[in-house]
Amino acid sequence: MPSFQLPPFSNYPPDSSRRQFLRAAGAAGLWAGLSRLAPAYAQTPHAGHSAAAAPASAPGNPTVVDLAIDKMDFRIGDRVGRAVTVNGSLPAPLLRFRQGQEVELRVTNRLKERASIHWHGLLLPAEMDGVPGISFKGIDPGETFVYRFPLKQYGTYWYHSHSGAQEQLGLYGPFIIDPAEAEPFTYAGDHVVILSDWTFSDPMRLLAKLKKQSNFSNLQQRTLGDFFDNVSAEGFKRTWADRTEWGKMRMDPSDIADLTATHFQYLLNGRPAAAPWSGIFRPGERVRLRFINAAATTHFDVRIPGLTMTVVQADGQHVQPVEVEEFRMGVAETYDVLVEPTEDRAYALFAETTDRSGFALGTLAPRAGLMAQIPERRNRPLRTMADMGMGDMAMGEPAMGKMEMGKANAKPMDMKGMSPAEHAAMMGAKPAASSSGAMAGMNHGAPATPSAPPPASPPPSSAAGAGGHAGMAGMSSPKPPGGHEGMAGMSRGSDMKDMSGMSRGQGGMGAMKNPFGPGNSMMAMSPMSRTHEPGTGLGADGRRVLVYRDLVALDARPMPEPGREIVMNVTGNMERFIWGFDGKKFSEAEPVRLRFGERVRLTFVNHTMMEHPLHLHGMFMELENGADGLAPLKHTVNLKPGEKMSVLVTADALGDWAFHCHLFYHMEAGMFRVFNVA
């Protein structure tokens, strides 16, 4: 059985630059004493190693590990909170096994409430998946539950609670499965880098506040000073029109994250930026970094200034190596990268939040005691037309460009950064005071008027099958992804004359009405694939950023065509903080029913202005990103605002499986479904 004895805490030896930093950090109340809670891989400095894989266990003789869930004090600076821990550590201990092993994980709950552990991304029997109310009842106080399953795969994964807010409060840890065969790359050092967000507040109280005022944590909203800056740069008329249109929609272009550094500390291996974790390397040797985003609700943009990163795994599965300088991590995603530091200096592992309100920090150094310089912070980004589901119109695609007010083969019009007012003017809409002004129908404040009922479910003879849940109340389609037909938007090359006639109070845009009711307050007019885009706030500074289209599986595998398509509309009402699929919360929805062995295409249409990391339990999703025959396998796909994305799934795992947005507060607010495979 692996040992989880915690080695003694080790601080950096003092040096002048570090003393200066700690003096400043201490003034901010951020210095942390984390010795009792740090597992071995999170100790600093951490030497790292290219450890041999654990030996395979004999058939019928599983490797046994005992894990205990409890609560302990967790201190950052002069603040103390209560953390949910595993074996007395935060993050939880590293679990490392070998592909082909059978494991027996005996989890004892020492809390006063029900607990659970879900093995994120692992292929296992449904009753071992660890989701209370779906695959088992949960682990009652004082009870021990035995998880037992074979390890069918290799790669970097993680585990976390699926009960209440225990994940947000510290119950998360890495789960590594070494491959049975040699990997297609070599390395000398091996470090786990697990990112998270920590709050001293009661997470359920934060959720209640989000329901009352969804932007209460955002202290980066545009100010009067910003208004005058924009007037100086762009003129009064343009600035006033822009502010008026955003005001009519009751939306904020600075609304990037639900919760920000106002309420969070960002941790790397359980440590805040003022007391960063440090991994040791030898100059000239290749180092493997296993990045895991275990945050409850925070996306991170990761870079190591001075080093190029070669991505070799995504969500635990090998991909063809791709060199990047930065990548975005949706919540619950994992990326393994190789770096080759040659200089005798410290490098910063810098994970900046997407709203730029904060960051997690670590150091990669040739020896203990070196401190990396904190990289320059970037300004917070703003949402644009592309994030509103304007599709072709926002992205300057040929369908839009060739029109240019009726002129064929004209230069494409790039509207990606265009404001609502500019778009209204281009389309011939009246000034902002008009009730039919541009995008006035996208109202996050008033309930959407369900003037048109949702389409009826197809008859049993349809491709969806009797009782099948397929997107809009059972809608299914054999059409391939990538088109823009149907309710999700306008077809490529369609007449755009109605775009300026947007009706107010319908929750929709153009001639479309909102079929989803009060659970949705915005309709993406022309959603499209955005797998070629780095994401809001990335790509403008010249860095090479990883995009989903870069992910190509290392080995080809059979990819039969799906028998049907299930459209799942990702919906929300930001002001009411209601999130769901097809306008319904989990409590209002039926399961998505799949036949065992069938192959389906899931098409996600994001009608919101937020990113949503969508996670399917028990089965991999094959991301349709243009890599024909080499689609990457993902357990979590990060759906951009206004995006249309398709994945292929083979229903090869019997039972009930959770499918949800991995933003904790969105999941709790209703963005959750059950996939039933029978």
C-alpha cells in the first residue's frame, strides 16, 4: 500500500530578494504556514523524479489504499478557515498506479455530513463513479466505502468530492496512471502542478449572493473614468452608443468570471503566491509538468516566461506534440507539458485568472532558495460580438465578408471586436433609443417571454428513438457538425436583413424567439465552431497559444459515423443565476437516454456569454476539431461563449452517468444532467 507519510516542511533558505517579497506579501496578510497540510508532492522545494511505474498487481489481488476524509484548520496569513482534507492534507495525496492494476480505495468519512469521492476522467463501473444520488448514496458519517475497479487507461487525472461544497473547500488531489508500455517521450523530472481557488467564505452563502446579485464579486466593471477614456479615444457618440446598448441588455462586457480575487485566493499545490511552491530541475534536462485545474470555478491562463512548453497529453491521453507559449485551462482539464530549462535561473509557473483579477504562482528552479520574477500582469479583457453568438458576423467569415451590404466577393468584415452599437450602425439599426436597436432582445434582466413553445419531441420512429432526450425536448438530427442550420442560428449565406429588427423582451435575437423560457435570457444568433480561437483575452500579445484545433490524437483509431445527433443547448439567466440545458435545471429535466453500444454526436450550442467546461462521466468524448481520424479524447471540453461544438461518444458503459458544467456554482444552480446507458 502506498505510504502517505508527510515529510517535514522545508522553507527556502533566506535571500535578499525573497525577504523583500515576503515583507511585501506579509503586509498584505498572505504569508502562509501550510506545513501540516502539504502532501509530499506539494512540499517545497520538490526535487521531482522520473519514477518507475508501480508494479502491476496480481489478478484478484488489488492494491489497497486507505483514505480518510476529515476537516482541519487551513491558514493563509492571519486568516484561518476550515478545509476538507484527505489523510490530513490539502491538496489530497497523490495516488499513483500502473495501467492494468486493480485498485481498492477504502474511503472513510470522518465528517459530520455525507461525503464522496469521484475519480475524474476514469473509465470504471458506474457504481464506483462516486456521485451521490446517481451512482451510489454517498458515504455517511463514520462509514467506510470501498471503491474497487481496474485501471484501463494511462495518464494524468484527479479526484474530488461530489458532495456539497467539499471540493471547493479542499477535497481534490492528483491521480496518475503510468502506462503499461513505454511513452513516446522521455523526461528526467516529473512534477504535479495542481491549481485551485480557495475561499474563506461559505461557498453556499456565495451561491446565495450570486442568485441575488450575479456581479457582486466583480470589482473590475467599467467606471466613469473608463467612459471618459473611451470618449477621448473613440469619441462621445460612439462611446455613448456602446454604453447605452450594453445597458439595455443589462449585461456587462467585463463579466468574465462569476467569482474573482475579491473572494478567492489562488493556490498552486495548495500554496498561495506569497509562499510559492518550488520544483527543482537540472539545467539541460527535460521536465514533465502535469497541470491539473482543480478549481471550483476559475479558468487559468498558464505560461512560463522564458520557456516553450510542448503539450504531450490532454485530459490524460497522448496527443501529437505541439509547442506553445501559453494555454488556457478550463476547470477540470489536465495538460501534460515538457519543458527544457537550460539557464541557471528560476522560472515562474504563472497561472493568471481569465478575468485578470488574480493569479497562482509557482517556481521552477535549479536549486532551493531562488525566486522567480512575477510576470507582468495583463489588463482585464472585455467581451465582444463573438461572445454573443454572432458567429459569422463576429468572426469575419466568408459568408459575412462576401456580402458587405450586398457586394459579392468583397473584403471580409471583421466584427470580432465590434461593440453592439457599432454592429447596430453597420446593420442599419436605429440609434440606441430605438426599441428595435441592436441586440435589445438580449435582456439579462427581464424574464424571457416564452411566446413560442419548444419544438415537440420527435415520434418514436425518429432517429432519436422513443423517449430519447435530444437537445430541444428531444430534437435529433443526422446533420454533421459545423453548419449553422436550425434554431441554433442562421445558415451560412442566409439573408441578414432581419438582424436589425431585434425584438425586445423575447430573450432572442433577430427574428428568433426564445423557446427556453425564463431559464434562458439570450439566444446565440449564429453560433459557430471556435476551436481555432485561443479565447477571450488571449492571442493579442504575439504569444503562441494552444487552441483546441492543435489537439491531434497520437494514434489513429476506428471512428464510425454516429447514428444520431443530440443537440444540447447550454442556457442561462445571468441576472437570476439560473443555469441549465435547454432552459431547464436538473430538477426539471429527464435523463438523456442512450442505447448500449450506440454512437452519438453531441452538439453543444452555448447561448450564454460564459465559458462552460462540460464534463461527461464514465466515457471519453472525441472532440470534432478537424483532426479527421485523429480526434483527441477529452473528458472535459471547455465551451466558449456563443460557440457550437460537437463531440462523438460511444455509449460503451452501462448505467447512469453524470454530465455537467464543472463550474461548481453553475452545476449547483442547475447545469447538470444524467446520461442513462441501457
